[in-house]
Amino acid sequence: MRPTSATFSLDPFVPNQEGTLTIELVNEGSVDAHGVYAHARAIREWKTIDIPVGQTAELSYVAGAPIQQVGDFTVDLQTLTDEASIYWNDEFNNGYGDTLVQWSGTATVPVLEYTATAQPATVLPSQPITVDAFITNVGHADALNVSLDVAFRTLASLGPFAPGEARPESGLAGFAPGVTKASDFPTSDYYLDSLRFLLLLSPLQSGLNWEDLAGSRYSRYASTGSQLVLPIVSVSQGPSAAGPLYLRDVLPLDVHVLNEGTADAVATTVETGFDFNQGQTMLPVFNLAEALPVSTMPAGMDRAATIPFAVPFVPVLPSDASGYYHWLHEVAQYGLRAGVIARWSDAAGNAYGPTGQTTALSVAVPIVTAGLRHLQSYIEVPWQLDLTPGAQVDVVVPWRNEGTAIARNTRVTALVHGVTQTLPLPDALPGDNGTATLQWAAPPNPTGRQPGESVDAYLTRLRTPRQNQDSRLELTWSDDRGNAFGPISETVISNVPQLYAADAKPVLVSGLPNGPVQMQIDWYPFAATASLSVTSADRTIGLVSSSSLPLSFPGALPATPLRASLTSDSAYQQALAALEAASVPISWQMTWTAGSNNYGPTDGTFNATVSLPNLTARPMVAASDGQTAQRVGIAMTNIGHADATSAHVEFLSGNALLRALDVPVPAGAVAEAAFYAPMNFIGDRFDYHYVLTWNDAAGNAYGPIRGSGAIYRGAKNQPPTVAAGPSQTVLLSKGANLAGVAADDGRPGTGLTQRWTQVSGPGWTTFADVSSAATQASFSQTGTYVLQLWVSDGELASADKTTIDVVEKMPANQAPIVSAGPPQTFTPPGSGVAPPFQMSAIATSLPNPTGLDDHGVSGSVLASVNYASGYPYNFVLVHEDGSWEQFSDVKGLSDEVYFVTGRDEDGAGHTLGGFNAGEVFAGTGVSG
């Protein structure tokens, strides 16, 4: 196969520009040529043809234009040549070839020339710069993807330049090269070399880069004239004196600081410190500002100083024994490295450093190790110390000095349950070793409570657990400079003999007079035998028990005062109230035994209180106007805090017994004792008197208290009127001035009896004169109290209440809060005009209704009545149709009940509303 010609489709061309390569071949052989192909760098596809004998054919390929060297703009308008090799096979697959064929053409390339200047003329790293450039394409091809950089950082991308085009590029903004971080380099020397390399970039060079249409890249460089400057601070140091050093020694250190750069170093700081183990973290830092007051160092500045350098002590806590010994061994083997570190900035705010230098120093360190654990069955275990009084243990401690200095004042100290025992070891040269024995003796631990020992401390000591993990052995030593090492601590096990603790606590501190208090013993760990006694009012009651159940001490609470010892019923009732209000101080003491050991004594005090029934009585008469009373008696009020299980009342006329009744009166309740008086008395008046005694649940007897009453023929006696006065807010420190008022119709002529009582409140109320309507009241604590003034004319009684708010200080005056409620619109059916409210009667003539009650369960109103007969039916249930029925209990009521008028208010059979007593109404019309 002989090539007759080779042509490229483009001429002129851009080197490596894609075109069509056509090669003409003739088969001058005697057999057909198969698989004919051309091979060349420029060919970009694979293709073969067959050429018969004597025939001529063409091979066409997509190929690149000839190229001499990528980025070579000197070939503009020069002739470039390329070549290819021809290969083929015969019909028997024998291979032939390596015939060369060449082609050529004229190359055109873009050739850019430029000049560049930068501002400012002097620049620090990373500072902004501005570049002006003038660029001309003197070549014969388009320049594409043109860009300009400064110090290898792209400044701007520019538009294409056609052949012969020239234009300026102004105000191109960029930045000077930056500095790298010191942490990016393995040593300070490498970091400083990187800064020194930056100085080699001055003046700053700019680079112009472009491409031709075939993608080949071209570059040219030119100086911008801008100088890059930066500060470079280097430090060096060395000890000014040699010799053995100890920890905490002060070493004079020569420090030399130089700014070898071309710009000022500002905010310069130089620090010194130590590290160990070949470059670990710096330890204590010493700032050289006083010795080297050079915050700003101009370029070329050189300063030196001698610094007193303190060798550090162990920076690891001895509680971390592994880390503590590791530090000591590293320092003993490798010494310490005295380091000087510099940090600085430039005027543009670039931060430099840290850079520095270290000097190795040998340090003399004693390192004492001791066997604070002992070998047991090939395993090291903590020592076990017996705390039974009199017990002894020989603690054998092997020791060794593994350091580089003499160990002085070595001690092994046992600290067990607050007792310290010490074993001194001999001074040891490096490498010395030996054993020592601590003859440990158990401290005393008496079972009895010691003089000056509080109950809490005593019980805590008894409850000490059998194994006290705070017990330990400690190792300490020092060097020739007085440096103290340790303590290296190891826990020991302490076997504590079992002790028994008994903690007595009151559990019942309130009860009836002459009643018991109860205490309970909490045992640890198990119950033993205790003797516990309580003392109240010089009376001592003792018990022996091994139980954890409450123990009862009968008679510990005081008895009630005797009625005969007081001059009046009022004084007697006041004495009972005072007994309830008073605290009863009680003291106790306890000892106990467990096995052969005696414990205690423990003691303490607490306050108890007494609850009792305290009854007051007033006469009561049931009669209508103009009639003679038939049912008479007394109303009893229990103003105490315990139930009167049986109040016994005897009614007498002279010495003759009229009637005897027994009635229970619960705490805070009112109960009646009444009977039907004889009607055959002579004259208009029948006098009687009563005697009241009562008992509590424990059988304590109270009273007697006495009173009298009378029955008249004719006009009905009216109850007295009473007003307890307005509600008040008072200070706790001042109390309240009570201004009660009482009046009566003069019947039955025995005068008025008045009495103040507390109905409710968080504490106790003390009255200056309980029987005076106007008196002073004081209170035991802050809160809301309800007080009642009770008045009796001997037959009938009335009462009124007032509320007293007791505060520590008066609140600031506040504006009143008012709300009219949400807006409402109501339009009745029909004309839209609301009719007036009306009342219509649905039932009348109920039997003597005397009051109303709101039945919350059913939302109904109940009328209470007093029947002359028919007990026990004391209430009326009124139905919607006006019918009614009588009943005695409100439990379970659910029927609807309508409004019932109350008792006779004006003496003429009318209520306050002007309706007849006993009438029942249903409302119609508008709500309200």
C-alpha cells in the first residue's frame, strides 16, 4: 500500500483544531489489502477499508490539526507538519505496514501582550488590591476565556480578544496572598519558612491566562510593582545557669525576640512555659509584658531579656494516681522542656503564631511507690481492718524510690473511721527499696452515748455500716526542696462490729384529759429491749418493750380542773378552754440492751395538746303569743374539740325533780334537752332551775353548771337581739376591738348573759372579757377567724357572727374591681316587651313554717317547721301542684320544690316580703 497524498481540511488552522484528514492510497501489490487503517496522535476515530489489487481508495478521519507544543504562541503563522502510519492485512491475515504519510498547514494562535500595575504600592497579606492592565492580541486567532491573576489567585475573568484587538482593563479588585495557620505545620521552623517564602513573592506578580478555540491554554507573567510586606517574629531562649533542678525551682531564662520581617508586628505577646513528654500541652504560662514591653515591634527590631522562670509542680491531682505517677516518671526520664511562644498581628489584623523554641531541662524528682494493697491468693486486694475494740492488724507495705532524687519524710497513714495512725519510712536514694509494717490498732467504739455527744451524732455512729468505704491508706513523701508529693490513696475495708440503734419518736400527741400519749421505737438493724419513760407535770411513766409498734403512756395528759375549785360557771368554762389552748411539755428518756451491750441514754422533748368537751347552756321556751309555754328546756353548745358522749340534765322546781335527760353533744354541735312543763302551777309564773353535767369518751366527768328559767302566763317572751359588729381586717400584733351590742324586751326579768366564742379559724382566739359584748380579742396566728356573740335572757337566746381577717401587715389600698357582666339581649315571645315580674300563690296554710333551706342536691327550697306534735316530722316538701307532705330527713330528696315564705317576721303573721306566713309561690314572667 502506497500513500499518494494526505490533506487536512483546514488551512490555516489553530493547532489541535478539529477537522478532516483525507489520505489517498493505491494497492500496488498482487493480492487484495484488507483492514487498511491509519494510526496517528491526531486521529480521533477508528476506521478501516479494503482495497483490491490495483485499486486506489481514500481513508477519511476526524482529526486534530498539527500541533508543536501546547500553549506555544510562537508558532503563529508558522507551518506545522504531522504524520501517520499505514497498516493492513492480506487475505490470510498476515500483517503489513508502518508506511508513513505526512501533511502540513499554516498555524494561527492568539498571542496576548500586556502591562499591569497594582495599588497600593505596599500591601500586607490578605489586604485588598486594585490592578489596572492594558491587553493586546497581536496573534491571528481569537483569545478565549481570558483571566488575570495576582500571586496565583484569580483576579477577574475577561471577555474574548479578537486578532488585533487592544483594550484596557481597569479597577480589577482582588486580595494579596494570605498567611497560613501555624497549626497546619508540624513545627515552628516550617511555619516560619512559609512566612519567609511569602516575602519571595514581592513584588507581586500578575499572570494573564487564555485559551484558543481548540482549548489549548496560554500564560504570560508581568510584575505589578506592588510590594508584599509582613512581620515575622522569631524567638529563641536558653537557660543562663546549669545544674540539677527541682520542681518549683526558679530558673533564670535568657529570651531573645526578633522581627525579621518587612512590616511592623503589633499586639505582640511572648509567653513562657513548660511541657513534658516531648511536646505535650504547655503547663503554666508566664507573660513577658513587663520584661519585654514591646507590643509593637518595627521591622528589624531585636530585644532580649532574662526572665525568672519557675519550674512547675505536678499538674495532675494525686486522686488520679495513674496520671500522677505517669507525669513524674516522664519528667524523671525525659526532663521538662522550657518553651517560649510568640504571637503577633499586623496592621491589617492578620494573626500570626504561635511560634517558639524549647530547651530540655533535667529535673530531680523522687518517686515513691508503695504496696497499699496486699497479695492474697495471687491477687492484690485491699487491706481488711477489724474495728472491734482491741483488734490489731499488721499492714506490711513494700516500697521503692523509682525517681532521680532522694525521697524524704515518706509516710504511710491509715485513716479509718476518723482515727489516724501513721507509719514513717526511711529516707530513700534513687533505686532504694524495702518493706515496713504498720501495726494497726482498732480505735474504741463504745456502745453507750458519750458525754457531749448529741443524740443525732450518737445514732449516726451506731448506724455506721459494716464496711466503711471512706477508710483508706495514704502515701506521702517530699524532696530536698520541701515539695510535698501525694497523697496517693487506696481504699481499705473496715469490719465494724454490729451495733443496735433505737430511735424514739412521738406518734400520738393529742387526746382527752388524763389520756395517753404514744411513742414508737424505730430499730436498726433489729429490735432489742428498750426501757422508755415519759415525764409530764412531774409524773413519770415507764415501759419496757422490744416492739416497733406504738407504746401508750396512760395519764400523760393533764386532768380537767375541778368545778369546785372555780368561783363561777364562766370561770370553769374559761379554765376548760385554756386547758385546750395550752401546750403540754413532755420529756422522755430511753436506754436499751442488745446481747451484753448497754446503749443510751437518749432523750428529748415534745409538746402535746388536750381536747375536751366544753358545754354552755341557755334556757329555751316554746310557746305562741298569748299562750302559756308547754315545752321548756335548754340548748347546749359544745364549744370544745371533743364529743360530750353523755350530757346529763336535771330540771328541778325547788328540790323537786321535774325531769332528767341524757343527750350526746358532738364537738361544735348544738343539742336540746326539753320537756313539757306542768300546767297546774299557781299564779302567772312558774320557776325552775337545771343542773348540767357531762362525760367524754374516756369517762372524764365535767360540771356541774347551773341555770334557771321561768314560764309565764300571757305574753310571749321575745329573744334578745344581738349584733356582733362589722367584719374587720386587723394586725396580728394589735388584735381586734370587738363592738358587740345586745338588747332585750325585759322578759323574764333575769337579765342578759353574754358570751364570745370562736367558731372557726387557723389558730386560737383569746378574749379580754369573754362575757362582755364590747371587748378586745388577740389571735395566735394570721388567718381568717369567725367569732360569735351569744346572748340569753334566761329563756331565749340569740347569736350573731363577725369575720376577722388577721394579717402581718396591712395591704396597700387597691382600686375596687367591678363587672356588670356580659351584654345580654332578651326578647320575650309576642310583642317583644318583657312583662313585669309577678308572684302567684300555689299553696297556703302550711303548719307554722319557720325558715327556708336551699337543698343543694335537688336545687330545691325546703321549708322547716316546728310542729306542736307529730315528731319526728320536722320539714315540709312542697310539690309543683301545691300539695305538700311532711318528712324528717333530707337524704335522697330529688322532687322539685317551689319558694316557701319564711317565719313570722313582724309578729302579725307576715314575712319580710309582706306575704302570709306559710304561702308557697312560683315565679312567672322575666327571670329575676
